[in-house]
Amino acid sequence: MAKSKTDAVIEQYENPTNSFGYLLRIAFRSISRALERRTLPYGVTSGQWRFLRVLWVEDGITQRELSRRVGMREPTTVAAINSLEKAGFVTRRKSEEDRRRVHVHLTAKAKRLKAKLIPCVAEVNDIALKGLTPQQVALLRRALLQFVENFEADDNNSYQDADWRLSEHVREE
């Protein structure tokens, strides 16, 4: 008797290595752990890293915009900002135009960390991409960016970073 389409799908995905979601989660966790091992000596956790990365690009954005850019819910962002503030990495200031809005600003300490932590990212990326050719790296980047665009089209809110588009981020390697 022939297998049904459902049975074939079940059989395929019983092995988690056939699931891109599983592989991406394992890869993400591995990258996060490797990065955190390198940033913790500077007092930066992987959770804090995400917020610093955004603020290094655009310091002083609102707490709500920071939440959107990092792709976290606002209560999670508040907890992260509290942690960053306690560590001496950020300060919060009420908006001059609208006192309900809170802007998040990097401290001098956090600004100095950029030159120390960005090389950590390069090192982790080098580890992750070891053994891949430049063509494979370019293909992987395009494929992952396409994943993100596909989910953006599916739920219109998959990746919250402002004005993010596949065509703007793919460079020929």
C-alpha cells in the first residue's frame, strides 16, 4: 500500500535534521553561546548584546522603537534596558516633545565597547563559516534572507527591524 502524503511528511520530519527550523535553532543557540563566551568578559550578556548592537547604529531611539528593532516584546525590552542601565551601558531620558516617550542612550562606557565586541562577532562568524567557500557563504546568506522575507510576507511582522529588505542586504561575494 502506498504511503499517504501526510505519512510521508511525518516520516520526513521525524528526523529533526530534516527541519530547517530545528537546524536554525541549533545554529542560533551555538552562535549565541559562542558570542556570549566572548562578550561576558566585558560584562555583556547575549540578551544585552542585541540591544547594544541596535543602539550602536542609532543611539537615542525610543524604548518602543528599540523593542521593535530587536524583535522583542516591550516588557522584555524594559527588563533588558533595566539590566543595561544597571550595568552602566545606557541611560533613559524622557522625550522633550512627548513626555510619555522614553529615549534610550548609550553611555560612554557602552560606546567604547563597540570596538571590542564587534571583532567578537567577526570571530564567531569565522567559526560558523569555517569550511564553506565564498560562494556557499553568499548562497547561505541569500537563502537565510529569503527565509526572513518569506515569513515577513506570511505574517507581516516577522522581522521588526526598520526598512529591512532582502534586496538591500544581499551583496555579491
